[in-house]
Amino acid sequence: MMWLKRLGKHYTTDERISEVLFGLIMTITFTGSLRIAGTGGDAAEQVNRMLIAALSCNLAWGIIDAVMYLMSRIAQKGRELNLVRQIRETKDGEAARGYIRDALPPAIASIMLPKDLDVLHDRLAQLPEPPRVARLVALDYLAAIAVFLLVFLATFPMTIPFILMSNVTHALRASHSIAIIMLFGLGFIFGRHAGRNPWLYALAMVVVGSILAILTMVLGG
């Protein structure tokens, strides 16, 4: 669908990977604390407390991340509006070229000739007057919802073993195995997105995630 493609431009692959990774680390924190606490006493009660704490924490952080995303979007749009006004209003051709060059990705800016930048300056000057203030659009809110869902839903795969298994130790091992698989997948996707070896990045993500999980358990969650 067209709106999904547009949403992908609003909410980049890097951001999506970061949100899922954040949710994973938060969940590992709680499963790790369960192991530190041990499995003595009422194991079912310990598991229930852990599940509620993990879901509640990721719910809260999902909301916070969604709000922060909207704040960053409004700030970005404000900067873009200010830039357009600067380019449109300046009468100094060299200054206008500098504004445009700074706004372009370095690889593209490096091959732009002065006449190319002047064409862009002229076209921007011919556009209708931009809005006075930056405003969020429907896709911004959809992206914020996606931020929330990714952080919150990243909790569930790791909690499923605790729901299905009565043995806490076995459930903990299965939960961390799921975390490793998810980390591998995230690393693979990130490697492909970055134009690097996805298998190498997948393994690196597993190593880093495992170290974080171990540190979490050693430090008591």
C-alpha cells in the first residue's frame, strides 16, 4: 500500500531496529532479575510479578518513545521550514548555495555544480509561501503508534515461555534463546540495510546482546 511506503519514509529502518532492540533489552532486564531472585518459594508468583513488571515497563517506555518521536518530528519540520525560508529570502547567491549544499547528503552535495544549486534556489523561490509553523500530519501519528507497538510488542516473544512452561529454569533458557534469535534477526536486517555483511552483523548483534544479558543478570537486573 502507498501509505505503508510513505510510513516507511517517516519511520526509518534504523529507528525500527532501535525500538525493537530497546524492548528486548528492557525485557531481558526483568527475566534476568527473575534468575537472580532464584526459583525458590512461590515460582508462579515470581513469574507473574516479572511478567506484569516487564509488560508495564515496556508499555510506559513505548508511550514515552512515541511522544519523543513526535517531538523530534515537529523539531525536524521546524528546522526544514526555517531552512526553506532562509533559501527563499536570501538575495546572496553564494549564501543560498551554501544553505542548499548543507541540506543535501554529502555524497550528493559533492557532485552538485553551482549552476545546479542555483536552479534549486530558483525553484524554491517560485514555490508557494510555506506554512508559518510546522504541523504534524497523520503519518507522523501513525509512525508514533508504530514506535509504541514495536517497543511494547518486543516484550511478548520472550514472555511466551513463562506462560507455557511451568519450570522457571527451562522457561528462562527458552526466553533467552528467543532473545538470541531475535538479536540475530535484527543484526541481519541492520547489516543488509547498512550495506555490510549481514551474517557478520547478525553474529555481532548476538554477541553484544548476550553480553548485555549477562551483565544484566550479574548486576541483578
